[in-house]
Amino acid sequence: MPRIVVPGYEADTTGSSKDTNENENRPLLQQW
């Protein structure tokens, strides 16, 4: 899995909440 460097994203990438974090950070990735 590629490492995406987005402030506030990397610190929250845990296996248990992986899907949640991806959904929450989708708008952030679109801004970039």
C-alpha cells in the first residue's frame, strides 16, 4: 500500500479504522 503523505492522515492510518480514515481523507486528497 503506497504511503500517502497528508497532514493528519498518516498518524491515523491504523488497521482497525483503515476504511474510516480513507473515507474521511478522501476530500483532503481531492484538494491536493
